[in-house]
Amino acid sequence: MEEDGDEDDELSPLAHLPLRKIELNQLYKFPLLTRRITQQTGKGKIHRMYALVVVGNGDGLVGYGEGKDEEVPRATEKAFAQAVRNMDYVERFEKRTLWTEMDSKLGATRIILRPRPVGFGLHCNPNVHQVLKAAGIKDASAKVWGSRNPLSVIKALFRMLQAGNAPLAMGDGIGGRARRLDKGSGLRSKDAVERERGRKLVDLRTW
């Protein structure tokens, strides 16, 4: 029986993650999207389940992952493992909101994020709300125009929060076009805001 358990751990998508099981249980886990997908092949159709999961520690660390499998629990587990590997830090003002207003466009989806004062809360799209909550952003508002497809909304939001996107006109790395990668530059840091305004930002907590 023990040998079978060891084999199951090795086959699990979570087996090779650097974090311990106790740390994984402490993360926010939001399965935001589950759908049935079909792959058309020469021998017929292959039906599988697709899952998208957002993971964060509620203190500036957030990521999302996608998984596919014949069963929903297995697809969710794969998506969770990928989300943990993709987690990255989001720079926050006073550890509660954004540094500045941002907007981005992905396909037919356009999002505007705005920082808000203390106690404002999260007034935004449900999918945006879950991502910001996982990232530890407590005061912000967002507006989504055009397509409200959850997949496009989540990917456009992460491109805004996590800087380091592909350079302009570099394509997707596998010969694809650069149309969706040449817009948006990610979350701006304190230094970037100071350079744009031409002056230092004053920390009001020190007054």
C-alpha cells in the first residue's frame, strides 16, 4: 500500500513544487474558469476539461495557471501546480493599493485600474476582484470595456500587474504574430512614477 502511495505522489503535478504542503495550504486558491474543450483530430474528437486557477499569498505574490485533463479535479490540480510556479511579486503602494492608474488592452478586452484611498475596498469585475484579493490589493477600482470573456480579462489583468512582458514586436516566441504582445508594459514601480513626474514621492506616514 505504501508503494502505491509513493507512485501516486510521483505522478502528482504538485510532487515537484519547491513549496511544502503546509505552505501550499496557506495560499489563496481561486478556480475561476472550468470548461469543456474539444480537439478535432483525423480520427475524431477528443474531449477534455480545461481549468484556470489563480493562486496568491495575499501579500503581493500572485500567479495563474492553466491545466487540461479528462477529469476536472486533475485539470484543476495541474492548473494549481502551474500557477504556483508562475507566481511573481506585485509592487503595491502602502501594501494595499496600486501606485498609479493603468490601462491595457488584450484583443477586444480593455481594462482600467485605479488606486483608491484607505477603506475603499475592491469595486470591480468579479474575476478582477479575485485576482486582486489573491495579490493582496485591498483598495482599487476597475472598469472592463469590450469583451468580458473571463480568460481575456484575467490574462490582460496579469499583464498589467506583472511587468516583464515580451518586448515590442517580438512575437510569441514560436513564430506567432506580435499583435497581442505589443500593448501594455506591466505595473509601473515607484521609480518609474517618480521619473515620469520629475519629483520624488513623499511618504505621508513619516509626517
